[in-house]
Amino acid sequence: MSRVCELTGKKAMVGNNVSHAMNKTKRKFDANLVKKRFYIPEEDKWITLKVSTSAIKNINKKGISAVIKEAREKGFLNK
């Protein structure tokens, strides 16, 4: 499975490792993803999502229902 946040769509970025001699080699910056279960009271069920830690902060702030609704509108969540 790909390393993409299911709520925000965050994925890996590409950059450089830079040595003291300023030599540059390609590297990948992965998104900080966590597999987490959330309870949805409207549907009375649990779902497991692979989300970034910033998405977890959004859920704590706005609530799981509002965040899932936004993700479905943007086309990130298919569940």
C-alpha cells in the first residue's frame, strides 16, 4: 500500500542529502503516517485509516465527521 494520508493526501516529497562538502544526492522525505482506528458516532462503527499526524491534529480540532466530509469532497477518501 502506498504511503499516502487518506484524509489530507499528503505523500512523500523528493529532496537532497547535502554533505559538508555540499555534495548532493537524492533522497525521499516520507510523510509522518500512523495507522489509527476512529469511532464514527453517526454511523456507529469503527474505521481504520492511515493518516498523517497533522491530520490527527485536525481531527482533534474539528472532529472526525467534519474531516471525513472534507476528505470525501476533495476525493481523498473512498471508504
